[in-house]
Amino acid sequence: MITVKYRGVLAELTGKLQEQIDAATVNDVMKYVKKTYSAAAYKEAKKLLIVINGDSILLHKGFKTPTSDGDTVSFLPVCGGG
């Protein structure tokens, strides 16, 4: 099992801040969001910064990044500044 944490609009769309699910990859997490919640939640999830154990999935294999028991996948709002 992995922990999935939702923030921002995605937390509102799912009605949850976090939950535990079975998923072998980040793509499996994305499929879970779409199937369990809605296409709108999936669309929002794709816009967010996705991190696994604090590291962006872009530093790994993107949506193909594998997950292991105990991992945490978080969806974080993208913030800008300057």
C-alpha cells in the first residue's frame, strides 16, 4: 500500500486529504483518481506537481515511476514567484 496525499483543488474534488491505495506506478495512481473520482479530478491531477517521497516524478520516470509499499505520492499545487 502507498499513501496518496491531495492538496488544493484536488483535495476538494476528491473530498480527501489523503488515503492509502494499492498502485505499482504513478500511472496506476492517476488511473485510480480518474476511475474513483472523476475526469475533472484526473485533469486537475495532471496539472499539479507530483512527488514521490518528496522527489518530483520528473526526476525519475515520470508517470512510469514505480511505487513500493510505504511510499507517499503527493499532488502539490504549483507555485510561482519572483
